Amino acid sequence: MKFRIPFAIAGALLLTLAGCGADIEGPESASVAAASSDPLANPPVGEWLMGGHDYTAQRYSRLTQIDASNVSQLGLAWYDDLDTYRGVEATPLYADGVLYNTLAWNITTAYDAKTGAKLWTYDPKTPREYGRYACCEPVARGLALWNGKVIIATLDGRLIALDKDSGKPVWTTRAFPEDSQYAYSITGAPRVFAGKVVIGESGGDLGARGFVAAFDAETGQKLWKFFLTPNPEDKLDGEASDAVMAMMRKTWADTGLWRQLGGGANPWDSFAYDPALDLVYVGTGNSSPHSRFYRSNNEGDNLFTCSIVALHGKDGTYAWHYQMNPGEEWDWTCTQSMISADLTIDGRPRKVLMQAPKNGFFYVLDRKTGEFISAKNHVFQNWNEGFDAKGRPKTSDKVRYGTDPVLVAPGPGGGHNWFPMAYSPRTKLAYFPAYQSEFVYALQPGWKPQPFRSNSGWGGFTGEAGKKRAELMKQAGKIEKTWLTAWDPVKQEAAWKVELPRHGNGGVFVTASDLVFEGTTKQTFAAFNAKTGKVLWEYPTQSAPVAGGITYMLDGVQYVAINAGWGGGAAQIERGAGIELPRAPARLLVFKLGGAKQLPPLAKADPIPNPPPVRGTEAQITQGAQLFAETCAVCHGQNAIGGVKDLRHMTPETHAKFDDIVLKGLYLEKGMANFSDILSPEQAEAIHDYLIARANEDWGRD
């Protein structure tokens, strides 16, 4: 990358000459990839040029001006109202006095990083109908920077490079075709590794075939592509994955809905890179459909679902893989943060790759060979009975569900979800938000997939199975807990935990002054002692910051920046539980020592309107409940509780416009697509009848 190298080097020298060296930890704590001349491997100390900070993805900053002795003096330097209640999950980036940020629908803004003045805003006009393809809201988790360009990946599959000074497009290309047979979308951040833009895609929950692709960061030209499940037509694709197509194919049944729904393994968030090895690490997603019975006749490991796959950066060819969950069927993903570090294990120096995926374990692998070194659960789990000599998990038969409901831990929310993890080379600890949960899984008898809907194959919601599910879910609620966890990857044990009130606590970063920063579901942004977990500072943000924060230095002053915008998958769980807190619209918040800005008071929530009387027959309401679960629950919550908009709380005016909203796209610009292609007027009416019944059922309870 040559984003602004001469100024970066000069800036670092000026800071040292000006006597600010005490605010920066020495070179002994530099990145494990520091020997590389690529500034993304060893960025200027006061900058934050990529989501993980550098190629190690440790989210570790060597800045020390803010420390335990003065962090209590942090105050708001400036903020920007982002004019959305959608989830804001992006890690901002900082270079050369400018802060870059992106929101839902990929709207991207450059700010003067000292004052907050907007320098430019670019709206790629992402089609709002793509909101229906996004599992967990039309979020964007970040940007990439390269050689004077800001690179965005849009929900509808475009890669766009913008001029860093003007915000004008330099080049545009597509990661997937507009007319794809699959419901692809992109919610993850693009990454630049040695001049290549690497991106994956979402869509596995609806039914899609996962792939990762690399593009030239200067031109947008496609360089290579690697599919992560076999070609459903049993042929080659003419891509880098062809060389291992036969290996993948052996792990799938000859028959099964994977041929129709693509198999999944979509790499929707995390990638990592080792410049010395020129290996790109791809974290893959859940299977599609979720249920292995329908997907692959209960046969095979189903590569490369829920795996880490290492590819050669130059051409995308296969190097190695490790599969966390062979035959995955619980909506577990391995798309969570992957961190490189050098550790001493059993007296040997090891170059490792670390990950805490959804399945509740913390893994340490050799990042050159993929060799399994160790793994240990950090939350309660009941699926794994141990590992064999090669590190293959021994999956308990008790969690392989049929039509009879079974209780599995963790649940689909995962022991650790996408919220970014951090690692400190000083404390030798990894830091991440953990979630302990259970969930009831069962097959739906006679299930058939539906286009562009959530396609899991899960059932057990009615009759005797439904009664058993209800009892098991009561049991599941007893173990639910969340923590900020500090994990020792060598000892494979927790160094400390700080209990937090609800699932969905945000991404983490850590500094050389031994501070850990995290947004919490108390609607605060907090600093913890990295060695003990003691809370040293907490700021009320009026919304839960789920994104990863950053820190940067400008004119000798250290700043801390975070997006506070509650939303995405964690918010769905919160809203679905009916315990969501009143909140402000999303904001970008930037702090410094002595900052004196104040947020306006939180506005009072509107009263919940009276529901109209129940009008549908029992059969219509039952039909509406099934259609809602298949079509609407992704955005509007299970059992119609919460969601992006709580539809139990519709006003009389909204009820009157219901058909226009659902079947004519009246609110398309707000992200509510036209569903007339998959819903008939009678089906829309049944959903409306169900929502009215649910509003009356819960009236007065919240």
C-alpha cells in the first residue's frame, strides 16, 4: 500500500522529535509481520489503516497517551449523528488526519479527524430491495484503504474504489453477477492484502454457494476466485478451487438440497493474511440448508463449511484447511476474527492463527501448516466429546437432531459471533465478547425450500414437538450469560471475565497502556484494565456500540473512535426477547482526554398504540404465523417480537397501508422491499391477521 507513506514516516519522526515518544510503546511490541515493507503489515503507530489495524488483525495499538492513570478524563471531542436506527457495525479507519466511516447501504463519509467536519460523502445508491437478502440488516462492517483509494464493498455486490481526497469513484467492478441464481449480498469489509482486494459474500441462510475472490486494488480486475463448496452440477468452474473440487465433492452426498441451495460456507466477514507466507486465511460460514438431513442426507463432512481455509495469495490455490465442525447443522460459523501471533507453547516458538468461532471453543492452529495445536471451550457446550490425535472433533450423537427436539449449546447466536476480537502481545491475552446459550433444534417434517427465504429445515414448533421445545427452552434460559473474556491461548483458560447484562456486547481493541475498549449492551463505551478486567471508565452512549473501535494520534493528541449503532444479529436476539432499551439514532463518537462535548438528551419513546381487534380465522392466523417465520422474522423478530420495526406496535395509519408496504414497496427507500414476487395478496393478508393477533396477545405486556 502507498496510501500516504512519505507523510506517515515524516509524521512518526515528528512525533518522536517533539517529545511525544512517551505516548508510544517501543518497537519490542510491534506487529509479528513488522519485517515486511508493506505498511499494512507495520503501519505508522498513530494510524489505523485496516479493520484489524495490521495484517496480524490483533487490533492492538502502541499508543499510550491514554492510560489507567488518566482514562477517567476521557470526554467527547466530537460526534456525528448518522441519521439511522439501522445497525452500524463498521470499524472506522484513520490516515493522514482523515477519519473514514461507512454505514448501512454503504454510505461512506470522510471527516476531519480533529474537528469532525465532513470532507465528503459518497452514496453508492445501493438498491434497497437488497435489504431482504441480508440475514441481519443491510450492515457494512468496514472499508479498505490502498494507495490513495478508499474501497467499499456494497450490499448488492459491487466493489468501488474512491479517490481518498474527493470521494469520487476511480473504478468499479462486481464481486458477483447481478443475475446470480443465489441470494448473494455483502456485509463484510473488503480487505487489501499486498495490493489485492479480497472479499466474500453473505447468503447462506437463504441458500447460496460460498466463494472468496481477489481483485487488483489498482484496477479492480479480478485476479482469482475460490469456491468453498462443490459445483452442484458436478463439473469444474475454471477457478482456483478446481484443483480440490474432487476432495470437496467426496464429502457431500450424491443427493440432497445442497445441489439446489448451494451448500453454504459463505465467508461473510473475517479474512486474515500472513505476508511472509503469502497465505490468505478464509473463515467460512454455516451450511445451506442448515439441516444436514435435508442438505446432504446426513452424510459427509460437507467441506468447506465452518472451516478455516488457507489459500496462496498469488493465485488463490489451496494450501490447507481445518474444519471446526464437520457436518455443521446448527448455524455455526467460522467467520469470526482470526488473529496471528507468535507464541511459546510447550517450550517451542509457534507461529499461530487463533479464532473463537460460534461453536464455543477457542482454537490455536499453526498458521503455516494448519496443524491443530489446541482448543478449549470458553462457554458451556454439549456438542464436543473431545478431539482425536489430528484435532478432529468428536461430535456427540446427542446433538444430531431429527424431528424430536434436542437442546444444543451454544445456540445459533454462537459462543462468540462476529464482534471483533483483540490480542495484546504485552499481556499475551486475547479479548472478546462471549455468549453462553442453548437452543432447541428439530427437523420440520416434509420441509421444502422456498426461494429467497430463510432456508433452514428446522421445525418442531407445533404439536407434541412444540410442547417439548417450550419446556427445553425454559431450561435453556437458565444458563444464558455474557462476558467480556480475557483468554490465555497458551494455557487455554480464562485469565478473567467481566459479566455483562445482555448478548451483543461490541468489538474490542487493546492498547500498549494495557487498556481494553469495548461497547456494551448497557449502552456504554467502556475501558477495562487489560490485566485484571477492572472497569476504569464508562461513557453512556445512548445506544449499544457493537462495532470495533479504533484509536489514533493527530497533532500529538490521542483519540478514540467508535460507532454506536445498535443493530444486526445480536439486536434481533435482544429485540426478540422483548428487553430492548430505548435508544438514540446511531452516532460516530470520538473521544480525547479533556473532551467536553455533550450528547443531547435521549428522546422519549412514543406510546404503544392500541391494536385493532382480531379479525382472521384460526386457520388464517396459523398460515400467517408460518409465512411470517419464513419471510419476515429475519428483520422483524421471531414471534413478531421486536425487530427493525416491532410490528405488534403498528399505528392505525400503518395498518391501513399494510398491503401497499408489503406488496407495492411503499417503504422501499427505508429498506422494506416489495414482496409481491413471493407473496400473494391472500398470503399478505394472512400475515397481517397474524400480526394483529400477536399485538392483541401481548397488549399491555411491554
